[in-house]
Amino acid sequence: MHDEGEISDLSTEGCCVRIAAPFLCVGSRVVIRPQGLAGMTGIVRWLSGDFAGIEFDRPLFGSVIEHLVRLHPTFVPERRAIG
């Protein structure tokens, strides 16, 4: 199946995807193909309404995240407080 959605909270380990996909369930295998990058495989770890948390099979390199954020500003990485 193929569907389009929005990626947010991108990190080295995964992301949040907003997608109206009733066929998704926790444990589903997915391939995310953002424009400008090859597919990233992962597994759905949680669902909440139209949102799904995806854990990547392989962590992304920081340079890949920077590239994606430049191409797609909505992918802004999750910010964590330090201290």
C-alpha cells in the first residue's frame, strides 16, 4: 500500500508521521520515502489518531537529518531540554 503523510519530530532513531491510514497498526513494517532521500524502513511503535511513531531499523546520521530539514522545514528535529 502507498499513502502520503507529514513527517515531524525527526530524530536519529525515528519520527512521528501524520497519516490517515486505517491499515496501520502497532508492529506494522513501513517504508518512509521523503523527497530527496531513499526509503527509510522501520516499525510502527505507537498510534494516536492520525499520528504514528516510527522507529527506524537503522539510525540516521546527523548529516542526513540536517539535509532533510533543509529540504523539508516541517521535519524539524525534536528539541530536548538539557540540564
